[in-house]
Amino acid sequence: MTWSMLVSVLLGSGADAAPLATARATWEAVSASGCDLAAAEVDTPFEALVLRNTPYALAGHTFDRAALTAFFQSDGPYTPRGKVVLDGAALACVERLKAREAELQRTVPM
């Protein structure tokens, strides 16, 4: 599933997959690729924001941002359980996505 389809799901324009399922599949592909962001086509700040928060959502992290909570709850299985701490490759990839998000915020309108 492409990011444009993910945005379509978020905006309710009829794509079949739910947001968390789409974000999960993309996160798994990025993780399996060694965090190859170019291959994942992370081209907007929104994509980087959602993708970097997906491993936290999968583990039940409670988000401070209402928009993230709403996004991940729109699929149904997201259940906030508290603070989640990542480490290893997952944390390294999240840090790369944060840097990509910051870079994109300077060049791509959100």
C-alpha cells in the first residue's frame, strides 16, 4: 500500500485498508529494509510523523497529540497503555524518521 493510499484512508476517501494496518505494513517493510527511507517513499512530513510513531502505537504508547491518537484509533485495535520505550534498530529508525520529518518540514508544506 502506498502513502497516498494511507492518506486516502485517513481522509476517508474510500481505500480498503485501515490506517494502522497500512502504517504497520509500511513500518514492517521499512524495518526489514534496514530503515531505507528512500525505498519507503517517505516524502512528506505527515508520512514521516505517522511512520515514526507506528512502532509506539503498535506497542500501545499513549500519545500526547490528539491527532495521533485519533489516527491510530481509527483502525480500532490501538489501545493506549502508557509510555513505550524503544531501543535498538527500532529506535535508530525512529531517529532517522525524525530527522527526515524535520528536513521535509523545511521543504514540503504539511
